[in-house]
Amino acid sequence: MTQFMNETNRKFEVANQEFIRINVTWKCTI
């Protein structure tokens, strides 16, 4: 269970970083 939580957390962090990068890029184009 702990390993599953760690993997889910890692995937969520990566997705969050991708979202932030896209958000920053989008703001810069406006």
C-alpha cells in the first residue's frame, strides 16, 4: 500500500509540474 501511495504521489507531482509549466507558458503568451 505504501509503495502504491508513493507511485501515485510521484505521478501526481509530475502531472502538477506539467500543469504549472503549461500554465506559465499560457500566461506568457497573453
